[in-house]
Amino acid sequence: MSRREPRIVIIGAGVAGITAAHVLKKAGFTDLTVLEKGADVGGVWYWNRYPGLTCDVPSQIYQFGWAPKADWSKLWASGPEIQRYHRDVVERAGLADLIRCNVEVTSAVFDDKTGEWTVTTKGGETIPADFVLCATGVLENPAFPDIEGLDEFAGDVVHTARWDDDVVTEGKRIAVLGTGSTGVQIVSALQPGAERLTHFVRSPQWVLWAPMKLPQLPGTAAILGRLPKVHRRVYRGLLWGSGILPDIALNPNWRRKAVQGYARFSLLSQVRDRALRRKLTPDYEPLCKRQVISGTYYRAIQAPNAGLVTDAIEKITPTGIVTADGVEHPVDVIVLATGFRAHDYMRPMEITGADGLTLDKAWANGPRAYRMTAIPGFPNLFTVLGPNSPTGSISLQHSAEVTAKYLAQWIEQWSRGDVDRIEVTEEATDRFYEQVAEAMGPTVWNTGCNSWYFTEGGTIDLWPFDRKTMEQMLGEPDPVDFTLVASPSPARRVRR
Ligand code: NAP
């Protein structure tokens, strides 16, 4: 049977892009090109290099199921160790030759006549493609705060997602803005060396205590390294066990209450000063925002050289930060741990689908993708870890793998010449979002806080189902939900 080889362009070489490349290569597709704008693979683990960066998901589950590593140095690995792992996986899986770093995609345009995509890079190169897979990440575009005077500050200003090693923090008066996972990690890392560290907190977060500096249990690396079958079983066991996370997030049950109680206890047991504790107590339920985990933050913020400021920032002068109470806090370095524009996804790339429909227009009311991956109006283009991905509740490596395997099935149909143009319908996408809205009701994310989970339109951009449901929804293509067009041109149907 004749088979045509699809030209597949994957944009992004982070967790999602590496997974997609591996899955598609394993499925037998050979014309794969991965374009990565960074100088290295790794995605968030390449871009985020701030001091103290640690993954708050245990290492034995925060890895690719198809490339398990036995010898993590810690139970919770550091950013640099995770980044080394990504480089190593790419080499070992034979993906390095497919990946082109330092290549930024500026646009992707669909041609209605030929059914092809043209991907254009910043360098002016154009790459034709039959399929475009956007694996561009969620936490990719740093959010810079709009504070009067920030540009006039005379010292260093650095965003955690674009850390600059030339910025000296040792012995300096440091201001950290932001109280998410990043802010908490960097406060803990910078406080010991600072002359003074001031944490500016607009909204305190619950910080769940965990011993994140612990090494792996003795013998773990030796046993799992020597017994790959056991290692795979351990991984699957952890994946199964981590099913407790969506359960807690989705259902208001006693398990949720227990974890929330533990978050409150973490604060109560580590901060004895009542006034400080009041300042550190959020006005929403634990787990409502992406849960912050740290074994060191509460200790760091109570150190003699540290301080917490909860008064709103009014402006920044060349030498310090002025708060609403009129006090000027003199600082040498401002660290912005102010998060990301989490709903931009593929933007600022300009994506134009069928009939000239732009992504900006299609997403005017917020990002939408059927089952995290397909967008009406954009044939043969898919997202891997796109809108509504389970950030924080299900393993992202596993979710990317499930999605990539699903996409491999669609691409296989194209290869066989059964179909040329694969486009999800508006109706199926609407139906999916009705399910999402209904399932979102009782989730903990919907209990009255504001976080990066919320889109501007007020919807929650997360996966409100469990892992099994995800595996079912993306188990195999459901043709009823798609408009499928076979090529009218016999020339397109031949093997290339
Ligand atoms: P984030 O959770 O969005 O937190 C941003 C912080 O900046 C918030 O405290 C926010 O306050 C504050 N902020 C924003 N604009 C401000 C302004 N103009 N003035 C004062 N404060 C301002 O961002 P993040 O900490 O970078 O974390 C994002 C996500 O990255 C996490 O939720 C997690 O999923 C991931 N992450 C993971 C790890 C890990 O270990 N796995 C580590 C770091 C990050 P408000 O709350 O008041 O808006």
C-alpha cells in the first residue's frame, strides 16, 4: 500500500515538544523538524534559571515514562539537574538531529488551496508542512508588572524567567515581588546572602511544607537502575498514586479538607509571631491557586535580614520602592517573580488558519482547544499541552504523551491517504467546553481566589477531569467531532 510521508513541524523543544518528537519518531514518521527559539532544549527548564529553582513535583514522577532516570540526586530535583536530564534524553532517544535551536517561528499560515502550512522563522526561512504541532508551553511569556517608575530604577531589575547571572545579589538589598512558587523559591535562595531581603506580597499564598532538599532514599538509584522493569512499575505506580491530586482538586471530599488542614498547619507551626502570621494568611482556601510547596520559605522570611511588606506598591524611584503608606524601601536589586501571561500560548507567533482566520480572532474570547489539542478553523494544526492542560493535577509528561499518541493516529490516517484535511468542528469544541464548565463547578480552583488559572473572560484554563478521562478522550480519534476532507488532487495522494 502506498504511503505518503507527512512533513511535520513541531514548534518548541520543551517537555511537550520532546515528547511529541519521540512519539512520532517511534510511530515511524521520519520527516520531523523541531524548531526551538531557545539556545537549548528544555522549555521552561531552559528559560528559568533563577537561584533556588527546584521542581516541586518529586523527580521519580516528574520525568518521561519512556525515559526514566534512576539516579536523581534528590527527591525533588533542582532546575539544572532537570535540564541536564532533558539534554540527555534528547541524545539518548536520537532526537538531537531533529531539533534546531535558536530558530524562532514568527508565523504559520495555512493555504486553503494546497492544504499545506507554511512556517516562517525570524531569520526569514520558510518551511512547508503538512502538520504543525504547537508545543509552545503554558508558562512561556513572562509577565512584567506595570508599576510607575520601574524603568527609572537605577539598580538591576531582573525577571525570574529571564535570569541574568551578571546580576549580583550577594550582600545587596533585594526586593522580591511575587508570592507564587517562583517568588517563594527565590526568597529562600537569596535571603542567606542578602544584606536585606524584602518580600513584597500583594496576595499571600498558602505554603505547604515539604522536605524538598532530601536526597533519594539510599539504594534507589542502584535498584531502579539495575532493574528497569521494576523502575517502570514504580513509575506506573506513582502515576496511579498521583491520581489523588485530581481527586482532591475536583471533589470537595475529606482528602481535600485534610490537605487544606495541612497547609494551615504548615503556617501555624512555622510562624509563631501572630502579626506576621496574619500577614501571611491568605483570604482564600488552600489549593485554590496552584499550591506552593517549600521547606524553607517560612524560615527565610523570619530571618533577621528579611522582611515582609504587604502594603501596595505605589511607585518605584531610582533608589527604592514606595508603598501606599508613604514609606520608601531602599533597594539595590528588584527581582520580578511576577509570573507569566499564561493564556498567550503560541502568541506572539501569527497563526492563520483556513479562510484567513487568525488565531487572535479565533481566540478573541480566550484560548479554546477541543480536548487540549484541536482548534476549529485550523486544519492539521494541533497543540500539545495547549489550553486546558492539567497543569498541577496530572503529570504533564504523561499528558503530552497521551496527546502525541492521539495525534499520531490522525497523522497516520493522512499518511494512508484516507484524509487530507483534519479539522475539529465548532460544535464538538462547544460540547467539550460545556463539559469543562460543568466539571469545573465543584473544583477547588473555583472557590474564590484569583490566579493565573483564570482567563480574562473569567473561565478556568485547566483540565477538570481525571487521568482516566483524559486517556479516554484522547484514546483514539473520534471522526464525528471532525470535518475530514480527502484530497481532491491525486497528486497529493502519492508517496513523497
Ligand atoms: P504566579 O504564581 O503567577 O505568581 C505571580 C506573583 O506575582 C503573584 O504573587 C502575584 O500577585 C504577583 N504579582 C504580579 N503582578 C504584580 C504586581 N504588579 N505587583 C505585585 N505583585 C505582583 O507566578 P510564578 O510564581 O512564576 O508561578 C507560576 C507557575 O509556575 C506556578 O504556579 C507553577 O505552576 C509554575 N512553577 C513551578 C515551579 C515548580 O517547582 N514546579 C516553580 C516555579 C513555578 P497576585 O497573586 O496578587 O496576582
